[in-house]
Amino acid sequence: MAENRTTPAPNLTELLAARPAFSMHAQDGLCFENVPLNAIADAHGTPTWVYGAASIRARHAALSAALQAQRLNVRVHYAVKANDHLAVLDIFRGLGAGADVVSLGEFLRTQRVRIAPGEVVFSGVGKARGEIAATLQAGVGQLNVESREELEMIASVARLQGRIARVALRMNPDVDAGTHAKITTGLADNKFGIPAADIPELYAHAAGLDGIEPVGIALHIGSQILNPAPYEQAYAKAAAMVRYLRAQGLSVSVLDLGGGLGIGYGDEPGISLPAYAAVLRREVGGLGVRLMVEPGRSLVGPAGLLLASVLLEKHSAAKRFIVLDAAMNDLLRPALYDAWHGILPVNATALHGPCASADVVGPVCETADCFAAGRQLPPMAAGERVAILDAGAYGAVMSSSYNARPRVAAVMIENGRAHLITPRQPVAALWAEEAIPR
Ligand code: LLP
């Protein structure tokens, strides 16, 4: 498996040093937000997702501070797809954030924690008529439209309900975000958005449609973006579009700048938030529109980990394998994107032992079920625990029950205590709703 890293992999000490929410104690071993991970594993078993509420709040505060330092008033709409757990959404509600959703299910999750419906944006390239109807009925704040066909569908649903749908047109800026091909969205041949050349005519058409109020432009160019340059290009194009539409006499009051802010999966920093905020101010700060962003990963990714146990070490002539109880059905990112996730042993002694190369794998019957290839790790005894880092975003939400593996437990650390927020699914729940035709 080719791992998706361009810089040398950090060692265990470097990984730990780059993550202030983690600490290593001689007795207790690895702690996250001061709670020993061994204690969580003893209480709740493994694999278990562990999220840190303080870490989520700190990530949100850092983004807000960077934007405020540029004297920008930007609404943060948390991208629910990154981690849709009610406990996570409730933190964002408490912080006064809005939400960005891509399905009725995500919308209803936001409503379950009482995020104001008017603070929710409904994005996505394929919204079903029923989803449009239900979210409009509930008072969704804005729908980001990705095609002429969808615009007409929203208009007809809104007319039937006697409502006016506030829509932004999602522009495809044809900018290369320089990220993994499977998570880039802003190139002309990606399925997302409307080509810039088609926006003016469609916006004018929308302005004349009964049931529609076009409020602005949206864009999202991809995910895990570490360099501000593609944002600069995309935001410059968005600003030019806003000016052009206004010159045509059209009203534009909203600019939705998308998400995509990248995090450091090794010991490198994530995208510089001050540099990103400076780009935002320079390119779109003076437009006199309501600005909004839709970050997901950068707010929750580093605030979560997957806690797993070693089942056994297995040696072949060529290789050493560390087999965990967690697998690709729990955390899919390494198998799907060759994503690199740091892996830390939980026992203090292991951290300082001599390391040797190992493939860290799960029990699923796929060669792709590999969390790390050729990773430098100390000898690991059966039952020892490891933390797979930065799994707070696109972790649990992308998991499946492949190989009849039940959904694992989740814990949130709040006020220095670990709270069980999802119980481990009983295995019989996997088939509880199945039927056999007779
Ligand atoms: N807004 C829209 C319209 C999006 O499509 C996305 C992500 C976001 C916001 C949030 O992007 P973020 O800030 O999280 O980068 N499963 C992949 C990532 C897929 C992202 C899809 N869209 C992964 O695990 O890397």
C-alpha cells in the first residue's frame, strides 16, 4: 500500500509532541484530555471512538480567533458529514455555530439537538424531492443549488408549499485544490457545482422564478487543503462573480466559502488559519455580503481517535504484522484514500522501546484492511492498546458492518470524564430487522 505522505513519517515522540491534548504518564500510559486511554478501554472495551469536547471547542475557537483577527464577521456552519454524533452537534449548537448538511438525515440530526433550522444550509449534488420538501417545511435557512434541474425542482416544491426558498448557486470555480483526487471537488470535470460561465444566466432565471429567492453564491473546492493558494484563486473567482452579478442588477447578499481546511496528520501543521483568514479578507472581505464557511474535518478531526487492542503479532518471512481488533469497516480512510494516520501505543513503556517496521492491519478479509504499512513500532503484546490518531472526522460516519462486525462504542471526554455516547452494538442487532421470505 502506497501511503499518502510527501514528507518523512514522524516518530512516536514527534507525533506525541505535536498534539498537546495528549500526554504520556509513566503509570497510566497515554492520556487524552487527561483521561487515561487504558481506563476507557477497561471500562468500555475496544475498538472505541474517543472524542474530546475541549479539543473540539479549542479548534472552533482557533478558527473564530483567526477570522476575528482580520475583523471578519464569518458564520461558521459545521459540516455535519465529518462527524454527525449528537454529542458533537450539541457542542456546535452550544458554540452558536450553524450547520451544513447533505441529507434529510443530517438535517434531522441538527434538529434533534435544536440547531435553529434557519442556521442550516442544505448542500449536495443530489437532493431528493422529499428531502427538499421536508427541509423547506421545517424552515431550512438556505439550499445550495448544484444544477438547473435542481433549481426547478426546488421552485416547484416551494410553490406547492407556498414558501420562498432561499438558494445560493454553487459555482464550480475549476480550481485544483492540490488534494487527493477522491476528495477534490472544484475541478471542471468533478460532478459538483455549476460551471462559472452558466451562473449569470441561471442566477437571473432564478431571480424571476416564483418560489425562489437567489441570495448568493456558494463554493467548496475540496477537502484536506493545506495551502491557502487554491482558496485565493477560488475566492477571487467568487468575488468577480458577485461583482458581475451585481453589475447585471442582481442582488447578492451571501457568499458561502465552503470548507476543506486541512489538518496535520503527522507532525506537520495544518493549514495556517491566520493565512487562510488573510486570504478571505483580501479576496472577499470588502464585498459587503454575509460570509459563511463550512468546515468539518478541521473542527473535529484531531479531536477524536480510535482506540483499539492488539489481537496478536504475526510474523512471516518478509514481514511483521500487528493485527488489531479494529478494521477498515470502522475506519475506512487508510483503505479508501491511502490516508496516513498516526498510531501511538498506549503503554508508556512501549513508547520508549526499540522500534521495528510493521504493517498494522485489521481482521477484515481484504488486503486493503491495513491502517499503516511499514510503520516503526515497538513490540506489541496481545491485549496492549493503540490509539489511531486524528480519527474524529470521517471516521465513525464512514464505518460499516462489513464482515458482520457490529458498530463500535463511542466515548466523549467532557469535564475530565469519559462519557459513553454510543454503546457497542450487540451483534444480534445486525440482523434484527432482516426477514426471510417463506
Ligand atoms: N462543504 C461541502 C459542500 C462539502 O462537500 C464538504 C466535504 C465540506 C463542506 C466539509 O469539508 P471539510 O472541511 O471536512 O474538508 N471522506 C473524506 C472527505 C470528504 C469530504 C467531502 N466533502 C476524507 O475522509 O478525507
